[in-house]
Amino acid sequence: MIKLHDLHFKPFISEDEIQATVQHMVTAIANDLQDEVPVFVGILNGSFMFVSDFVKKYPKPCEVTFIKLASYEGLKSTDDIQRLVGLTQDLTGRTVVILEDIIDSGKTLAEVHRIFKNENVKELKIATLFYKPEAYKKDFKLHYVGIEIPNKFIVGYGLDYDGLGRDLPAIYQLKTTQHMTNFVLFGPPGAGKGTQAEFLKEKYSLVHISTGDVFRFNIKNETALGMLAKSYMDKGELVPDQVTIDMLNAEVEKNADAKGFIFDGFPRTNAQAEALDKLMDQKDSQINAMIALEVDDEVLVQRLLERGKTSGRADDADENIIRNRIKEYYKKTAILKDYYSAQDKYYGVDGVGSIEDITERLSAVIDSL
Ligand code: IMP
Ligand code: MG
């Protein structure tokens, strides 16, 4: 991710993909023009990198020139494009190929057509590296289009945001989603994780995704993913991470306008933590923290034994089983503590005290994210 001025951008089109696209365009244009010696006209400033790479790859003799146009944002008239440097040579009878970095509304292209109307060129062709079909409002033909992209703001490879970003060799896309607060909630059995998750989701309008609940929901409702997961469970095998991630993804998608997510019961391994990072990245978001409730073993044992007396849960009645579950918890989560600590995202919170006190401590962490 990169930051230019006040905005964040994420990697969108790699250097390799750009270069392969430029090569495709070169091949198509060289084939069409046969033995013509074309004049390539770049539209400054944005096209300087594209034109440079393009003509370096062009296999036959050609000429290169530039015109410089500027649109004045901030002025009321949206069609106000100024010619800063016009054509400096006579192009009568020549085959001209316009090389544009990007065609958006088509405003610039309209001005290009105005410029060439009286030039008596033999042929005027338009080639653009990037094209936003959803934004295009004109009907000039685009003869060669490198990559069609969604109507989102991009920078790099000649394109700028308020002066910055032209020098980047790859393309980055503006991150548009609102800030979300996403965290992974951990706590040994008996730490009060479920209780706290309930409070926090209300207080911060978050969606609580408990992997156990998600599994049970998918299996009960016989969703495709639920059936897939069940087929592994029936064989006594672990459900592959990808299946779990796909289920979580569906949950995240269902709640596209959430202010954030509390992940509960996932991840359990490094690979899962990485998969979760990737999933959040695809949503233009990220995991902000791993928050772990810390409670002394003896307190946990007492709490669980107490709970066992009233709940009748067999696994809460036997002290050995309880101690074993706590041990398992620390064994499994140690890796994740390391994973999130390495990113400065681990927060341990004292889980002993009144429910309100603990909610307060957790809130202090969340507020700081
Ligand atoms: P059009 O005149 O609306 O087709 O837009 C063309 C010009 O707008 C380009 O030459 C760029 O200067 C600018 N532009 C359009 N979209 C973008 C973008 O996503 N990033 C940076 N500049 C853009
Ligand atoms: Mg341009």
C-alpha cells in the first residue's frame, strides 16, 4: 500500500502486466500500419511513460511528438481544457496514432479531435493504455485499448494524484472503503470472550463472526460450503483452510456495510492468519488487532468448575479436562500471538474483574486502533 498526500492506494496492475499490454498494443498497431511510417502523438503529461515504453518496443521506423493539454479542475465548466503546447509540425497526409495513458470521460479525446479536425491527416487512430468504459461519455472510436479498468481513480505509470505518483512503474488504485475496525478476539475457555463480544458488537456496531457458528449455520442450512466442510468432517479430516476462508468471506460479503468485524475462533494457525490478511486486503481492509483476554489459570479453573455446576456441561465438570483445555489454548495461540506481535498488533487485556471493567479495558484498546 502507498500513501500520496492524504489518500491510500493499493497495488492494482503490476509492472509486468503493463509491459505485456504495451507489447500487445505495439504488435497490433505495427501489424495494422504495415509499412507506413506513423507519427505517434503522446498527450502530456500522463502519457510520457507509456509513449517511451511503446516506441522502444515499436519494431519499425516511426516519429514521436507530443501535445500538452490541461484540464482546469475547480472551474465550473467541465469541458474547459486548455492547449498548453499544440502541434508543432505539419502532419498533412500522415498516419497519426494518438497515444493516451488513460481515457476516462473522453473530454481530453474530444479536444484532440478538435485539434486534428483541420490537419488533413491521412488517418487518425486512437490508442489508450487504460480505458474506463463506465466513465466514457463520448462516442469517438477507440482503435486500440490496452486494459479496461473499473471507474476508480488510479495512479502510477505517468498518472498522478495532485502531482504525485507519476514516477511509479506500476499502477495503484485508490482505496475507497471507509475505515473499519477488525480484530481477532482471543481468550482461554472461561475468559468471558462470548460475553464481551456481545457487548463490543453492540457498542461499536461490529459484526461478530464466530467460526463455530458459521460452520453450524452452513451445515444446518446445507449450503454448498457447508456440505463440503461436512464431507471432510465425516471422514474425520480437518476442513481445509480455504473452505473455512470461503465461508468467512461469504459472511463478510453479507455484511458489506459493517463498521468492522470481530473474528472469534479463527485464525488458529499462521497459514489461516495469512489467509485472513489476504481476505481483508481484498476488501480494501485489514485486521487491526489481536485482542487477547488474559486470565490466570487458577481463576479460569474456578470459573469453569462453577459454571459446570449450573450448566451441566460435562467438559466444565472435570478439573483435569479443564486444565487440559487451557493448556491446549496456550499451545495453539502462542503462534498467533507471535504472528500479530510481529506486526505490532497484539494486545493483551486483563480479563479479571467485573464484566463492565473488562469491557472498559477492551474499549480502550479498540478506541486506540
Ligand atoms: P478524460 O478527459 O476524462 O478522458 O480524462 C483523461 C485525463 O484525466 C487523463 O489524461 C488524466 O490526466 C486524467 N485522469 C482520468 N482518470 C484518471 C485516473 O484514474 N488517475 C489519474 N488521472 C486520471
Ligand atoms: Mg492524459
